[in-house]
Amino acid sequence: MRWNAEYSRMQLARLFSRKGGRSRDDKISRPFDWEELERLTDRLGMLHGRLETAQAIGHFGTVNTVKRDLKRVWTERERMLNRLLNQVVEQAVV
């Protein structure tokens, strides 16, 4: 359920970032921001795969390390997504 809500927020953010009436220089966010969000999302997928593998073979030290990394990357991704959404909202109000 959480994934669907985030996916919808991402779609909304992208919709507003491509809204007509803006020049190429008047973008809501830099392309780097979207690339960073994508990089963090990919990293979460990779870490999830590592977690499943570590759990399957019983490497509990690795499980704990990967869980810690997942939490850190998840928090960083949430921050990035919230910043992008705030930029979209601020631009839409203006």
C-alpha cells in the first residue's frame, strides 16, 4: 500500500514538473534531483535482494547490516521525494 501511495506522489510530481507554460530554464527541479531519486530507488531494490539472499542462507550479521542500510537509504529517498514534492507544490502555487 505504501508503495502505491509513493508511486502516485511520484506521478503527480512528474506531471507538475512537465506542466506547460514553462521554459526549459524554469524547471521545478534539476534533472539531478530526479536522477538521485531514481538512484536511491534502484539502491533500495538491490538492498532488498541482498536482504532476501542473506535471510535465505542464514547470514544474520549480513541481515542486520542490510536492514540498517535499507533504513538509511529509505530515509534519504523519503527526504528527496518530499523535497521534490514541495518544489512542485510551491511552483504550482506561484
